[in-house]
Amino acid sequence: MFDLAWSEIALIGVVALVVIGPKDLPEAIRGIARGIAKLRRMASEFQGQADELVREANLDEVRQSINEIRRFNVRDELTRAVDKDGSIRKTFTEDPLKPSYTPPPAPTPAPAAESFGPPAPEPPRPAAPAFIPPGAVPTAAAPPAPPAFVPPADPAPAQPPQQS
């Protein structure tokens, strides 16, 4: 429990022998042993009372619910709720610019119980991916940048006031 080596125990014994003295050392060791025994009795009594309380309250159900809460993984639950078929994860893990890329299958619409009028046409699929990284787009010659500062136009010179 305390993980004391023999050398540490010997050092404690030598210090106790010097501090307490050889005459009173056996009585001090008996007192320490009585104190430890008393602490052990009190700990076992407390443990027995705690076990009795658990049995009386039938806290097995509470323990099970606490264990379920400890095992609950929010990340997995959110992944299951948001990305049931794994298409979102596949979109982020595969590179859409590689020729071997296959887009995820389109979700199948639920059949309508009763529809009024003709069915709505399906929107066309985009030919290119929705996002192209800036490094993959060829850059064209950019037009020259406008000057950073343009001085204001010089207003007509002000006429000095005439004195009469």
C-alpha cells in the first residue's frame, strides 16, 4: 500500500531509535500497532455499514444506470444519428479530385402515401464537386492591382475675400 523498501524501513527504524531511545522504543511500537489495529477495525465496520445500506436500498439498479452512463459515448451516438450510412465520413476521408473517387449514392426519397398532381422532377446532379481547393485551381494572369493611394482631386483655388 505504501510501497516502502527495506532500506526505507531500516532508515525509519534508526531514526526512531535515535529520537525515541532504546528504552521507550518497544512501548512506542506497541502503541503504533494498537492504533493501526483500531483504524483497521473502524474501516471494516464502516465498510460493513456501507454494504448494509446498499443491500437495504437495493442500489443494484442505480449501479447499473451509473455504469450505463459511464459507458455512454456521445461521439458515437451523434455519428449514428447524423451519418447513418457513412456517406459524410466517406466524403471527408476521400479526395474528390482523384480519378478513383466515386460519389456517395443519392439518398432514396420515401414513397409518398398520396400525392396530388404530377411528381416533382429530381434536381440535376452537379458535374463537379461542390468545393475545389484553391491550390488545385489554375491561376490566370491577374489584372494589375489598383494603386494603394489616390490623392484627391485639387479643388478650384479659393478666391480671397474682397475688402471694401
